[in-house]
Amino acid sequence: MEKLILKEYPNARPGEEVTDTYLNFLADNHHCDLKKVLFATSLCCDDINVSTDFRRVLARPFNLGGLGGLPYAGFTGLVAYGHHIPDGGDAFIFYGPHIGITEEGELGKMRRPGQKGLTNSCGALMLALDRLTRTDEVYIPVGDEYDHQQTVLERTLMPFKQQILSAENPVKEITEVAYLVIERQIRYLLERTITEFNCERVFLLGGVIVNSSPEYPDYVEIRNFEKIEVESMRTVTSQTAILSNQAFKNL
Ligand SMILES: [Zn+2]
């Protein structure tokens, strides 16, 4: 299984190793008190992702993400998260899309715990890809209050349709695009909410989670690890009027 995963994602490492590596980085290299680190995720809500996040070692994750991993919690969610960081602590946000792999090496599918058959992973991204691939009609994701996240996900990916469909492996490509979109959205949200953060440092960790069969560990290919000094971001950030509202201050 590892061979198949590394063929597609050469820098992927087992989830547990990634967890240990980056928690050690935070504690040893950056002198974080892990008890005062407030952990947030922007990951797909798929139950399979619990196996590779940092919940085992860092309590109280703030869930920013939803279908596909986009940070749907938005300004309101980021402000609330920023306010909840323990005094003297740090922010740590782990984000990215996920993609399944079968024992035959096929991407976009996986065998889940307790099942014999295969299902899509990420189901939301594969559904979006299926709709983007339609040739019988031009698919336009319209707002549906009862399928809000999927609609937003498809609308966000729509500008990348040609890039995705003309790639050698559109399943892999839509996941790459999702990674970039998630990262871009998190930066955008952070820049506009940073004055509300009750800390001096925000650590970002981004990657692609590769879901394997239940007998094997999941892997993560880390793409970004960075430390943002809150003060330096504050000085370059122009604040949006919405955040001066007292209701936001009290989140
Ligand atoms: Zn998913």
C-alpha cells in the first residue's frame, strides 16, 4: 500500500508520523505550550478524516471546514476561534483536502472500515468532478439552502474546470485545486480577522490526506508549514467594517 501511495504522493508520510513530527516542531523548535495551543481544522467533514488529524493529542478542535475541506465557518468562525485561544497560547490550523486510494492504486475511491465495497473519497470532490464532466448540458451550481456546502464547493471549483478536465488524472487534479483553494481562503480569512486573535503566533499546516484501506494507516503529504507573526500581519491588514460590529467582538 505504501508503494502505491508514494507513487502518487512521493512526500506522503503516515498520519501518526506527521502528527508527532509537527507537534515536536511546535514544542521544541517554537517553544509552544501544547496545553495552550488551540487547534483548528479545515478538513472535509467525512468521518474518515478523524484518523489523521491531531485530535488525539490536542484537545478542543475548532472545526472550520465542511464538504471538500473549504473553511465554510468564514469570518464569523475565524473570529470566534481567534477569541477562544488561551491566554499566552498559540493558534494552530491544519487544513487540506483528502483523497482515497484502493489496493489497486486507483485514486478517488477507498474501502472503508466495516465495508467490502468501494466508495468515493472525497465524495464531495468526486461528485463535483462528475458534474463538471457532464457533456449533455452545462452544469451550473445554483444556490440550494439545503445543499449549501456542495453548491459553494462546485461554484468555487468551476473556474478551474478546464485545468481539471484536461489534466492527466482529473481525480488527482481536482484534489490539487481544492488544496490551493482551501489555502487561499484561509489566508484571506486570516488577514481580515487577525486583529481579533488572542495570540502572537498562528501556525499553519497544510497537506493532502491520503485515505487507505482500514488495515493500513492513512498518509498525509504536507505542502505547507509556516509561522505567522500576528503583529506583522496586523500592520499590513486593512480591516473590514463588518468586524467593528460589537456582536463580532463578543463571539
Ligand atoms: Zn470529503
